[in-house]
Amino acid sequence: MDEKETDPLINLDQLIRLYCYPEWQELLREKNTQVTVGKGQAIFTTGQKADRMYMVHRGCVKIVADLGKGKERITRLAGNGEVLGHRGIGDEPIYSASAIALTPTVVNVIPMRLFLSTLKANSLFCYHFLLYFTGEMRLLDQHLRDMMNMDVAQRVVKVLLVCRDTFGMDKEDPRKLAHTLARKDIANMSGTTYESVVRTLAALNQQGLIELVGKEVRLRKAKALEKLVKA
């Protein structure tokens, strides 16, 4: 296989197809099982033994870190093709966060031992999975820095853009987010209050940057929103 530059947003399914030997691709297909998870249900939880790798086949997922003292923070969103559970890899295989389905979600489940064997036997896959992992960590670091340095409006807009980049846009309405986070989840991810999110969305709607359609959001001026978070 030719070595290619890895896009930080490339997903696990693409990595397997690009960089695993055909016999390993076949083995992963044979051992893969699909599980349907209902909206609001946990795919795995913090502290649980990390004995499986997951890939979102279809659906929307939030990754929630336990901050202690009953506090939680959404650190990441995952959409179709994206990997879950990889941060549990290590000498003590334990999931360090919880993965919660935001919509009815179908996940592919791969035994962790098989996944680790795949990494060992497919050097290009291992290399590009490492790039994927480090790219994801860079995005998380940048998101955390943004949440510290941006004002409330910028943080809320950043979360809307993360939704767009992760879940895409509605197929029938290309300006509408395919999935809009609940207001409380936007507040959690942007480090602000529910009331501030409601006020910010109303202001953005009044400015013509977004359009509120019930609980969903249309991005009317995506370029202007991108410019706002870079200001």
C-alpha cells in the first residue's frame, strides 16, 4: 500500500480499508458484531474494563469525562465511522470516560485483543492510527484552549461548528445541522450556563447568523460564524 498523509478527521473505517492487509480486514469483518444503543444509553462507562473497541456505524455519540464531585464535561463528539474506546488501551485497560448515545445509534464492536493484534500485524495501520490518535488529542487540546480564551458567544458558536464537522448537515436541508445538541449539552461543552446558551442562540438568530427551527439550528452564514470564532 502507498503511504499517504493522514487527515486528522479521517475515521477508523477509512484507516482499516486503507492500511490493513486484506486478510486482516476480512478477520475484523468476521469478528465484528453490531449493537444498537438507544438514545441516552451508555455504550460504555468510566472505569469499566476496556475489553472492546467500538466504531460508530450510524448515529451520534458524546464522550463524557467524570470530573469528580458529581461534575461531568463533554470532551468530544463522535459520528459515523469514528472510533470509541481507544483511550482505554494500555497496561490497565479501563475506559477513562463514558460514551453516551445522543440518538438511536448502531455501533460496531471489535474485541480489544483482536484490535491490538491488528495493530501489531499491520505496521502502516498502526502508524496511521497513531497519527489519528495524536491528531484527535491536538483537536481536544485546541478545544480546551478555546474554551478558556473565547467569550460565551464564541464558545457556543464553536460547539455548533463542532456539531457540523462531526455529524454533518441534514441531507434534505443542507443548512441545518444533522444533529443539534440539546441546550444543556451545548452549555456543558462550552463551559457556560443553560440560560447563557439560550440568550446567545437568540442573539445569533436575531443577527441572521443562524436560524432556530424548534430545537434545531440552521447555519445561515457559516463563513461569518467561522470568522467569529477566529476573532
